[in-house]
Amino acid sequence: MLARVRRRPVIFSRITRTLHASTARQRQLFDPSAVERISEDVDVCIVGGGPAGLSAAIRLKQLEQKRGKEFRIVVLEKGAEVGSHILSGAVIEPRALNELLPDWSSRPDHPLKQPATSSTMKFLTGSLALPIPHPPQMNNDGNYIVSLSQFTSWLGTIAEEMGVEVYPGFAGAGIVYSDDRKGVLGVCTNEVGLDKNFHMKETFEPGMEFRAKVTLIAEGAHGSLSKELINQFDLRRDADPQTYAIGLKEVWRVDPSQYRPGEVVHTMGWPLDWKTYGGGWVYHMADGLVSLGLVIGLDYANPWLSPYNELQRMKHHPYFSRLLSGSSTRIAYGARALNEGGLQAVPRVHFPGGALIGCSAGFVNIAKIKGTHNAMKSGMLAAEAAADALCRTNEETTVSKPESPRLSDMSVYETSLKDSWVWSDLHEVRNIRASFNTPLGIWGGIAYSGIDSLFLKGRTPWTFRNVSRTSDAAHTLPASRCKRITYPPPQPPLSTDLLTSLTLTGTNHAEDQPIHLRVRVNGLEDSTVRREHVRRNVGDYAGLLGRACPAGVYEYVDDEHTSAVEEGKSGGWGGKKLVINSQNCIHCKLCDIKVPTQDITWTVPEGGGGPKYTIT
Amino acid sequence: MRPSAVRLLNILVPVKRAVDFAVKIRVNPEQTGIDLNVKHSMNPFDEIAVEEAVRLRERLKDAVKSIKVVTIGPPKAVETLRTALAMGADSAIHVEIPEGAPSPEPLAVAKTLREVVARQKEGVDLVIMGKQAIDDDAGQTGQMLAGLMDWAQATFASKVDVDASAKVANVTREIDGGLEQLRCQLPVVITTDLRLNEPRYASLPNIMKAKKKPVEKFTSTDLGVDLAPRLQTLKITEPPKRIGGGKVANVDELLAKLKEAGITSKRA
């Protein structure tokens, strides 16, 4: 039986290949008001599959049995997998985990394999590493060194086993408001298949709508929906503005001679100057891996500072170069903003129809440098309040009209939060970070924090407030008033250039999609806004974003236009224009926080893009 | 292995769960393989294959009776099947191998697929699969499968046209010299190349519906196939790191350096 194939001779040896995708001129512009979305009703919709979101989901499923009622819970996660977009040191306090899953240690695949064995603090000068005492809150007895990405991924599998619908690759892109815009009815996911100019491609699919009785926002620090909700419901009216830091991290497999499992080291001083808040860390994880990195407060004043280059030159300090000598290889890199505002910056955490949990509200304990335990507990408390609201709504819908949806009241969540150990945990350390914001810089901070953490333990009648309401961006000084920092060129294998590090994040975004970083002022996004952005950022701040972004997204490049008119039309100024390489983005949110002109809005790209962290 | 008696087509799409294309791979410390603790997704060429099967159904409508996807992989590979089901496949088959077992070689995969095809009561008319997997770049499975089953094969397809009533597939292949057009009688194995189509997104409503679609499970012993590797990997290393070059001032210096490197035969 011969192969039943007949060949026809090739007539044309050169045949032009036509593109399979629909040509641009046939595409229609996307109209958000005219789009029809598929709508799905759920009980609870959680935006963000991190520790807070997943703890809320797990707690709700546990309460199902107690309440004798089934809850349909959906978790939306913009990363390609649960755990892909999260990173942290991390040394976690298992306090919340012990409450959520008391039997966690008997589960076969739990990732808390490395207990912390020692905690020290070092003050770095250019060549020395001097041991200094550390606040008692940084004592790590009973804590574990983990990869937060692995920990989150593990929580995700538990949630799925319990029946939570977890959808990675789908971002919470917009809020569904009630008709009077006084409450939240749910969220909608991102559109897919739009090209760079918002025209609909062949593969276009509108986002889906989830109508939920309770919507929990668990996006992490400076989430895009959280920002919108805080503005919409004026949640920050009685709270201070949130302040942030950027954490840049690498994971290395070190030479066995340098590996000391369980060792926790924090550093202060070099390479940062005494006016800049921040410090480094080295955590020896399980399996011969070491997590190290640098946290820099985003209220830094000098626009010449480049967080990425500070991390790279820190690794050349003798303490680090010895640690990373021998057969060490770097296996991961990443960065993410984290909250530093403490108790004073926690906004009102509930709104009609939902609540903010985890770092979306901001519960990081700066002295302990830990936030996971508080995030998880806030998720659990929100779950309990949500379960109450769901059971209440059920009784009431039989009476009220079904057309006007009742907005769930989550105020119980805020009261239970204030009565819980999360509040006392944050109350004790509330003055520590703020004490660094005096003209005495880190010296004032160290002095005050030493006394407060060792002796007073927060039992003071005063609370330092950010009275002037100065945001991180507003702390930036013009470049002319600051000393220019020249960084040494990278010296592989210890330090590398940014783009080489970026490949380790595995970040990618589908190419032909709208740029998710919008240059926007008061809802306007035209070339005048862009031109103004370039004028102030390049003119006054020496193109800060080009130096600050840990993924090389922003570039202020030479503009080819010769006449000022042409240049202005295309958004350039002074011979420069802004190029946004959004494909590199690792979703750290630094730009939205730190850009001095506050005209960059981070929005969600198509889900599934972004970094692919597995061990960070 | 006979094509179905009535004029309805049954399509089988084998897919593979491979390391995601955006991940930077690393050789493991023992130099026996790469670090597999990274993101995996469906092999991009297999996505194109699933998309083509779904488009065939959109074009031929009722002539396509079923689209089945099959994968050979560890328990986690069921997620890859769910993505294919969300793109439009009807049902899935999971030939499960133990977690941590080595990935089967092309010949073993082809033999397994032959067994799967043999077990389909309604027969299989088209097998559409990716031309190669991006982790091993072997590019052999489709051809081996066609050979084992004595079917027609059309590899590196950039255009597929199926005439269900005449039981013929007209396939345009990408070859070194340009394009080649084949008319193949069904049943046929087609392997997909990059330009065949642009796969659709698995939309969330479809992912939700896909959870209800059936997944059949087999092991290699059920099928009577031995998946043990026949090749032994001695060592895997990264390519040597690029070392810097140097600049030369003029042509004479260039010639001198080339001579030093033993590249030129000309005497300076």
C-alpha cells in the first residue's frame, strides 16, 4: 500500500506569503459603551490570587460547611499562573496560616521547609559590614523563609481543591458600578484581541462581567482597581497618603561553602546615602538557594538614583561578593512596589458591595518587614464578614425587589480588623517609618526607632502623621538640585545590565495590544499631555523614569522631528520623546507611584502576560 | 484505522505541555537536563493545530463530527487539555505518566498515538499536530506516526483545505524552495507550521464550559506501549559564553590577527 499522495509541480517558485491576520484597515475601533459582555453571577468575586485573596477564598469555603450554605467563589488572577506575579523576600510569620490551616504541616507538599535560624543586622560601609543591634520585632523565631511565589501557588492548589474557581490569565480590568455609582456590583475582565490602536482584531473577545454580591479587591500594593475605588469612594479622606518602597530581588544558587540555611540578614547603609530610606537583605532559603535584594523608599529625592544599579553595585560589596563567589549562579530577578505607610495610611477598607484586603489596603509591618501574615488575616476577616453579608442578603432578597440589587454591607470587616491582632501588630510600629522622614535622615530614624522598638514598643500617646500629605512623587527634587550619581558599568557574573536581568523574569506581553501604561491627565491622553510630560520629566527631573523603572520600560530618546511644531504634534519636547516599551513591564507599579508629574496610569494588559516568577 | 463509513470527519489533535516560550531556561546543576520548575504551556505549534481543527469545523460545519485532543504527560498536563477544550475541542484523552518521569521520545509518542487512534471506535480521519515541540525541536513524531499507521502525511502545512465528501485534503507545505501543494487522500497526518493560522484566545466563558467536557484517562500499560527512553543523555551544558572581541585600527592589523587565528592562508 503506497502512500496515497499525488504531487503537483510547483509552478511559481516565489509566492508571496500573505499575512493570515486580518489587515488593519478592515478593523473596527473598539467602543466600550457598545460592547456586549457575557455576565456571570457569583457570590464572591476576588480580584487577585495572592495570599490575601486566596486566604479569603479558602476561609469562605471553610465557612460554607459551618453556615450550611454554598458560596460560588471566583478568583481572577492576571498572571499566567497563580504565583507568577508575586515576589517578596520572604520570611513569613505563620500566625495567620496557623489559624487558616492548622494542619498545614501535615500536608505533603507545603513549601515552608526552611525555618529561620538566626537574625542579624549589618551596617555596610564601602568595605565593611558592621554588626548592629536590630529591633526585637525583627527576631524571627518560629518564622519560615519561603519563596512567596511558591507559597502562593500552594495556597492556590488548596483553594482549587476546595472548589474555588481560580482563573489565572484573566485580569480584573474594570469595576461594574451600580446605576447611581454608589456601590460596586462586580468586576469585568480585560478585553482580548485589541491592536495597538484599540481596533478589534479577528481574535477579539470582550471581557466578561462577574456580578458578585461581594467583591474583594486583593491586587497587592497600588493596585489599579484599588486606586480607582479609593478615589471613587474617597476612602482616604481620614487617612494619610500611602507611601511605598521598591523592592528589587535576585535569587542565587550559591556555592555550598557559602550556604548557611536559615540565616536571615538585613543591611542598612551602603550603597544608599543617609538621606535615603532603605536597606538590603539576604535570606538563605531551602535547597541551596539564597534570596537577596534591596528595598528603597520611593520618597527618595534624587532623580539620578537608579534602584536597579544600586542593587547591582551592592553586590560588589565584599560581604556580598564573598557570598556569591565560587560556583554561584543567578537564577531569578524581579521587582515590586510595597507599602510603607503603616497604620496611618490604611484607608477605609470597605465600600458598598465590597472591600479592600491585603496590600491593596496596606498592612505591611515595616519594622518586621513582613506583610503576608496581616494580608492573610485581613482576607480571612473579610471572608467572615462576607459570609455574614451573603447569609443576610439571602433572607432579604425574598422581601425586596429582585431588580434593585442590594449592596452588601462590609462594615463588619473594618470593625473586626480594628479588633484583631492585625491592628495591634501595626499599632506597635506605627511611628517607626515616619521617624525617618526628618531632616536627620536615617540617623534620626535609627535613633528614634531604637528607643521606640526596644523600650516604648509603640506605647506613646503620639502618632506621626504625614500632615503635609506629601506623596512619594512630590518628595522628588529637581535634578539640578541633586548630585548626579555615576554608577559603575556591570561586571558579570556578579552584576549585569538591566536587560540581561530582565530575561530572568520571563516577562512577555503579546505584541499587538494597546500599551497598558497610559500617559493621562484628568482623563485626557493626547499629544499635548505627552509633550508636557516630556517637558517636565526631561527638563526638570532628568528623565527619572528611565532610571527608575526596574524593567527598562521607559526611554527618553532623541526625537527625529526637526521643527518644534512637528515635534509637539508627536508629543516630543526639546529634542526628546518618550518611548514606552510596555512589553518589558514586570507589573511593579513604580511608575504610577513615583513619576514626578503623576501622569502615568498603570492599567491591566491582556491577562497572562507579565513576569513568570516561580521561585521569587 | 479505516476512515468512518458515513461522510463525517473525526479529528484527533495531539498536544504537548512544554516549557513556556518566554521562560529563560537553565541547565540543572547535575547537567542532566534543564530546570523544569518553571512555567509550562501548550506547545505553540500545537495551539495552531487545535486552532486549525476548530476552523475546519467552522468551515465544514456538520461534516466534522468530533475534535478530540490527546496528550501524554504528567498529571498537570490536564491543564493543557483544558485549554484545548476551551479553544473548541469536544473531548480529551490524557495518557498519564508519573510525575517526574522523563518526557517520552518521538517514537514512543508515535506508538502511543497509534494505539489511541486504534481504540477510537468511530475511527480517525485527520490527525493534526504541531510540526515540532519547542523543548526538544525533534520534528519527528508526525512523520513516524504516519509511517507506523501507513497513512498519508503532509508536514509543515501552511494551508489546509479538506473536501469531506471526496475524502481528500489539499495541503500547501512550506519547503526549502517555496511552497508545495499536495492532494492527500484521507486518512492523513498533517503537521502544522507557523503561518497556518493565529490561534484564538481561550476566553473565560469557554474555559468555564470546558470544565464540563469529558477527559478520558489512560496509562501506558493500558495501551500496551513502552515509554521508556531508548536514548541516554550523557550531558547537557549551556553554549559557551561569548567573550568580547577587539577592535583593529587598520586592514594590516586585521590581516595579522586573522593569520594569528590561523584563518587565512595568505602570507602577510
